[in-house]
Amino acid sequence: MSLLWNRMNSTLTKSTIEFRHDTYSAGTASFTVSDLWNLETSVRTTWPGPGQMALFYLFVHGTYAPDSSVIGLAYYGSSIAVFPSTIASAAGGSSDAVTSTVMIHEFGHELGLVGIVGSAPNEDPAHPYHSADPNDVMYWAVDTTALLSGLLGGGPPTQFGAADMSDLSTVRSTIIPLEILPWVVLAAALVGALAVVILIRRRRTT
């Protein structure tokens, strides 16, 4: 958690970063995205808001149903799943290091790195939204147990590369339509309400 905090602190423009820890029970050993979402919404209490970023890490003791080799997954805009059992069975004594890498990697996806927002020169054409650099925490293999094939000699990557940080600057200057959509809807609703009030006043004065 301290390593994740360091990476968040070096990338986010937030004055404070807080962690909360909650427990849950789940009656399944294999999870689809729908299962993850249903479990998340049953326990999650903090969501993103104006000026506030909120991420939800769900550690599930099971496997990802579509692909049992998946060790981490960013499945919605602020939702991340980590599969410790899959990591432990594949990484053994290195499972803590791999878990740290997965947590930081999925955080990078939630930031919009490596072409999720805009374009990125380090994106691997064969693995969209992932880096082609094996020393970059955004390397494509970090999502699956393929990470363990030759990468653990010097430990799994935990740092965002220089290209990622450049990409982050692009992300910060990009207006994302889905982010402003709620405000457009709210503005339209307020304008509509104001028009109704004016119409009622006119009717009352005639």
C-alpha cells in the first residue's frame, strides 16, 4: 500500500490521499465483470465527485471467469479487481511484489495512460493500452501471469516510464466528454427549470 501511495502521490494533483479498508463475503470462486460490479456496489460507499478521485480495489479470492490467467483488471472507470489467489499460485514467494505491480498498473489504466486518453508513442500495437517496454509498469504482461515469464529476475516493474509521464500530461489537458456529460445534463435541467418558472410567472401575471 505504501508503494501504491508513493505512485499516487507522484502522479495525482491531490492535496490529500486517504485509504479505507473494508471486508466482504462472496459466494463464488469465479467472477465475471457483472459479478465484480454487483459485489462492488454492495459494499462501496465512496464514489468520484467534482475535484475528487475515488478508486475501488476489489481483492477477490477467486479467478476471472473469461480468463483464469488474469491477475488484475480495471473493469470500470474507477473500479479495479485484483486476484491474489491467481497471483499466489503463479508467483509463489514473489506474490507480494507482483501484487504491488498489479495495483500500480491498474491505477495507471484508471489514469487513462498509454492511449486510453489520446495517443501514446510507447503503446504496443499488439496489446492496446499497454506499454511495449518490459521495464515499464504499464507493460502488457502485467495483466496476466505472462508477467512471470522471465520478468522476475530483477523483480516486476513498479515505475511509470518517462513516456507514461508524458502521456499523463496529455491526459490532464484533454477534455473527456463523459466527464462533462453530467454537468451538461445538470445545466440543461437548470435551464429547463428556469424556463418553467418564467413561464409560470408570466401566466400568473396575465
